[in-house]
Amino acid sequence: MGISPFNEDSRVKIPSLLTLSTLGYGYIGSKDHKNIHPQTNIYLPSFEAALLRLNPELEVSHIHKLIEHISLILSYDDKGLAFFQALIFGLSNHKIEGLHALKLIDWQIIENNIFEVTTELSYGRDVNNGGFRPDITLFVNGLPLSFIEVKKPDNKRGVQAELSRLKLRFENKHYKAYFNLTQIIICSNNLPYDESEIVPLSGAFYTTSYSLKLNHFREEDETYKGKIQTFPKPARESLERILKDTNSQAIYNTKEFESNLAGSTPTNSLLISLFSKERFMFLLAYGIAFVENNTKSPEGYIANKLQRHIMRYPQFFATLKIRSKLQTWIDVEQKARQKEMLEGFKNECEISYKRGIIWHTQGSGKTALSFYALRMIKDFYTKEAIPTRFYFIVDRLDLLEQACREFAKRGLHTKAIDSKQSFINELSCMQSNTEGKDEMIVVNIQKFSQDSKEIPNPYIAKIQRVFFIDEAHRSYADGGSNFTYLFNADKNAIFLALSGTPLLEKGKKKKSTDIFGPYIHKYFYNQSIQDGYTLRLIKEDIQSSYKEKLHIVLKNLSVQKGALKAKQIYAHTSFITPLFEYIALDFQTSRLKLDSSICAMVVCASSEQARALYTHSLRYLQEATSHLPPPRASYAHSWGFSFMGTFTGIFSGHITKHVTRGYFTKPAKEDTA
């Protein structure tokens, strides 16, 4: 008996299998599941064939030992870190004499790998509850590195239903080996994203093992957009084989099935974007991070909790764009050298600096992006036989400490530069740490000096330095001396500026692009709201009594001070006083009714208004705390306002901000008498 033409199989699963088949994935039929290793779900025929080809010194008799060793590392309580390292760097410690790290994947030549797909593969067949069977499993060289769960449109609870099941499975120790091996998970109910949903219910999302964060994916590449719209129909042989194996011949000639094969459906478009072979390999190689976070137990014990993160799609496209830039810069340099050889004298390089801006809104994960990009850039230049050194530039001590923590949590060796001489010495160093880890050197911009001008190279060795410049719109925006020293430190260096609010003004002040070069990639505030990374702002009216009071003040000021500009009126003491009174009252009331740990941010109409509110807050603080004893070091910042004045206007819907921050505090409850 065939399947119903109106269930998730016909609407989503079968079309997805055929889409992957068209992308070049071979199909493993249900009869071949007998060749699956049950404890790991490794497909043995392809695993053996791939490893023997990638490792010519390997023998067939070794395969069983390798499976045993992989099973061992998949049993570790490490969220799959040991297996991931084996996947990227090669399988070592396998106890096969005379062999070193063995390739599991050929990262250089994609077509040397075997890409396959199957359906309804059982995970945990020996588990008492019968295990589970994802709709689709994807293999690379026999390794089940991804699976897909699909539901028909308008299913109850949408993709959250699948997320709830995943949570239970992540916590089940019987499934540990499978999730330690799985790198990418797709959940889809084949509906377009619905921006009105606070909790995502509709759409096609991706995540990684042990992560309950569903990520949107919005294709940005015009070539891929065209590929999605013109995606070819599946080959007849693949179509007939998959329909027969899944007992789905009844849907063959239905109009609905025909439309569900289109590349533009939500699920198919995601599969084309993520699982085209080059994209899949790129995401596996650079898109997974293992992050150590300290957690505090109810008893007060602090323990390291390892988390798996996966690259967000704006980070994915930014990293791809950076790679494209690297290739452009390499090509230009090679052409310049060829021209020198032909003409017999040195020509000025066509690019004075290798630089560009990543314009990603606040909270979009620019530090994480730097981590992902570091690995990609290092690999890129390794192919060119050029060593790399990486620097992360900040403008405040607290940001230096924060950046060091974030990079260290992701497994990088970090080095904080705490003096100008240390930085000068660091620039002259040609070798990274002795631990064999990737390294990020975190530097405060103040540590640049005239002594760190162009670096001598006593070894005549080529080295590619890469500077990630954090919050590039701030203290370096005026092109001051520290920034000049930064550029002059290594004129061949790559400068990648990270900013959520690049300077767009014209006139006396330079734009960010004048200093840091063109935009490499953009990701805006409104996009972050759509993707659920930034909370949507909810506008609420102020109390009627204060609204009337402010209206009267504005009317009087407009009459009395007719020549005043709007920003002067809104910063006038007569307006600021009742405005601040309302803000303070509303803030205190919110803390009492909702949560005493919350803070607040006031977005002002201008920097003048921000300064006026800040000055008024200082007077308020002095009056409110005059009866209290002098503050002690243990006082907590339990009250806080941040005043942010918007300056210059709106460009394409994005505000360029100059920030004035003021904070006022009062002692925490446990410190008061």
C-alpha cells in the first residue's frame, strides 16, 4: 500500500530526498541499512572505500580497529569535541602501528569525498524505547554528519514540537554517540518564516547537536538565488528508485508532488543553500564552535559546561565574503609581481591596504565571527605556504579582558598586550604559542606607538598579519595617531573593521569607508529582529498626566523661545526636569513590580538632550543618596541608566550614534543598614 499524497512524506520528505539527489548525493536504500554499524550509524562500505582512497598506506584489515577507536571517542562526555577534532585534523591515537593522523575527509578536493543520503535510519535500535528515526540522514564518507526532521505545514506546535523531542534525546545517554557524531540538524515544516512569531513555529531552521537555538537562513548570494529558482527536476532514475524504495509511487503524477519538487519551497531552498557540497564542507570546517561556559550550581560550585555553537547565517556569508576578498588580494599581488618580473623594476601595488568593513549590528556576534574567520583565513594562507598572525584590537581595558575570555572559551590561545613594549616585541615575533593552538593576540589601541612603526623582518620571511578592529566607529574614527601607527605597523597586513554603527557622515569628519575601505558584508538591526537575535521594541505610551505636562512645557517653550531649534527645546531644563522625573518613577515602579535586577536605556533625541539628562541624573543621585554612608567597594550597581544620544540623522533606516553614557547607583539591599 502506497503512502497518502497528503502527509509529510509526500509534501516534504520525498521532495527533500530528491533535491539532495539532484545536488549529487547518492541514495542508500533501505535494504542497505544492514551495512550500517549500529553503535555509530557509520555506513561501512563508503567509510572503507573513502578511507582507503584518502590514506593509501591504510589496509582493509585496519578498518575494524578504526571503527572501534571512533566508537571510543564518541563515548566521551565532551559533546563530540574529540570526534570533531578528528574530523578536522585527522584521526590520531588509533593504535595502528606506522600510521599517523588519518584523513576522514578530504577538505582540499571536495569531489574526493562520498556524499550520500538515506531515509528512516534507526538511531538507538537497542534502546528500550525503540530509538528514533530521522526523516533523512546525510553521510560524508560513510559518516552520518547531519540529519533532517520534517513536518507537514501547519502541524501542531510547528518546529517547536521537534525541538522538544530533540531536547529529550540530547539528554538521553543512549543517544550520546549519535549526537557526538552529528554536526548539523535541520528542522522544517515547509512554511515561510513568520516574523510575527515570538517563538519560531514556521519555517526551515538549522542547529547543531546539543543546541536548542534554531537559526534562520536567508540566502544572500545572487547565484544561489538563481539556482534555487531554476533548480532542475530530479533525474528519472533517481526519482523512480527513491519512490520505489519509500513505497511512494502513488504520488508520482500528482500536481502537488510536482509543485513540492520546486527548489523554491522553504525546505528545498535551505537544502540547496546549506547542503550544496561546497557549502556543506565550508560549514563543517568553519561553522562549529565548542564554547566553555562557567555555571554555578545551587550549592555554589562552579563548573565548566561545554556548549556547541553553530555559525549564524550572517556570519556564514561574512566569512564567505572575507574569503572572496582574500582571493582578490592574492590575485592582485600576483599580477603586480608578474608585472615587476616583466618590466624589470618594482611597481607600486594596486592596493595600498588590504582592508574592509564588516557592518553587523550590535549583538550579532562579531567576536564569534572573528573566531570563525580566523580558522578560515589561517587555512587559506596555509595553502599559499604563508604563516599567519592574528590580532584583535579594542579601545578599552574591559573590552580587552572580555575579548580574551570569549576567545579562550572557544579554545584559542590568547595573549593580552599590556604595554607598548610588549606590543613592539610581539610584532617582531614570528612564532605562535608552543601549545599548537590557534592564537589571538588582543591589544588595546593605546598600546600602539610611534615605536611600532614598520616592522623589520630579519628573516626575510613572509608573514600575513590580520587585524580585527573591534567597534571601528569609535576611537579610531578620526584617523588619529594611534590609528596611523596601526596601519604603519605592517603595510601588508589585512585590516578587518567590525562595527554595528559605522560613521556615514560627510563633510569634515571622514566616513568609516574612507579609513577602513569598502563594506565586505552588512547585517542590519531590522534583519536581526527578523531573525530573533534582537528583541523587537514595543512602544508604550507614557502616563497621561506626564504626557499632558510635557505637552504644556513644549507649547510654552515654543511660544517663549520661538527662535530655538527643536533639539534645544528638548534639551531645555523645563522639559528635562519632568521628563527625568517620569523616567525615574517608571523605572523604580518597574523594578518593584517586575524584576529588581533590570536596568534601563534611554534613547535620546540628540546628544544635547543626552548630556542634559545625564547632568540631571547626577543631581538626582546626589539628592537620593545624601543620607547614605559613603559607598563601599562591595556596593552593587543595582540602578543604572545609559543615555544614548542620536546624532546626525538617519541613513537608509539606520541611525549613526554618538554615545554619552551616565550611570547612577545606590547600594544593594544586603549592604544597607
